[in-house]
Amino acid sequence: MSFQAYLDAVEDKTGLTPRQLVDLAHERGFDGTTKAGPILEWLKEDYGLGRGHGMAMVHVITKGPRIGTEHVGTDGTHRDESDTLWLDGKATKPV
């Protein structure tokens, strides 16, 4: 599953776009200095997200939408089309 697919699934599971969750996380004081544990706990308690989907959100909450290029443009299972993740919801994602 691609990184972007994890974020799209987070939207399906929570009803919120990844950007909305990032904004909520920042309102709670989570930022680039926050360890994964407290964020994962919040996401599990409030939204029922498991570890995999939670860790995808931890990345964008603490590091932003950029990812490494290791899987960008490959044909493997974890491939992504871009090194920048789309956080504004599946319905508005450019084709």
C-alpha cells in the first residue's frame, strides 16, 4: 500500500481529511518535537485508528507532507506517484 493510500484510508475511517487531522493535532500542541506515542494514543482513542494508519498521520503531523523518493515512480507495492502527499482529501486530489 502506498503512503498516499494510507492517508486516503484515514479519510475513509475518520471522515476527516488528513489536513483537518493535522490541524487538530497542531491545536492539541502536537508538532515536530512530539514523539509518536501521544499522537498514536490520541488517534486511536478519538478516531479508532490503528498503528499503521496512525504512523502515516504521525509522519505528516511531525514532518509535513514530503516523503522520501525511495518508492516514487517505482512499480512496487509501496509506490507513490509523488514525493509530496495530498492532504486535502480524495475528492479534491488532482488526477
